[in-house]
Amino acid sequence: MSYISRDEILASSKGWIASFLNFLPGLGSGYLYQRRWKPYFFTITASATWFALGIFLQGDKEPSQNEQIIGISGLFFISIVTIVEANLAFKKASNKTKSEKEKMSTDKKGWFK
């Protein structure tokens, strides 16, 4: 019984679905789809830190419209970074698995290649 490698799992996922899931909620859900736990927890930590920083700097006063825009822009930036990173990781894993499959198919020995 052979085990599926991490790259094969990542390459079997759809890159656009992971990117969409990372963008829509903005909390790294695409990483759960790709089964990538470290980037997911890093994204959750970054988002929670952004929220905590906003609450800490705001204090007891009501946030102004500019402060709200800054908060939403920060979450948008986090989601854009995760979109790009998830797509690049998918492409890298996909290319790696393709090259490994091609290498295995050319390494066959015997009468029929």
C-alpha cells in the first residue's frame, strides 16, 4: 500500500477553489481545502492579531469611517496574500508531480516502454 505524498494531495486539489475560499471569508479556508495546516494557522493568527490591534488602538470610542476602511483593507490585504500564496503552492506541487510522473514513465525498463 503506497501513501499519497503531500505534494500529490496539494496537486489533486483545484487551485482556483483554494484561491476563492481564501478570498471569500478572508480567513484562509482554502488552506483547509488544500490540507495545509501551518499556513492556515498563520493566517488565523494574522487575522486575529489585526482584529486585536484594531480593538486595542480604538479604545472605548466609536471607530470612524477611515478606521473602518483601514481595518477592512488590512483583512483584504491578508486575503490577497493568501490567494497568491495558495495558487503558487498549487502550481509548484502540480509541476513537481507532473515531472515525477514523467520521470517514472521514462524510467521503465523492459520490452515495452
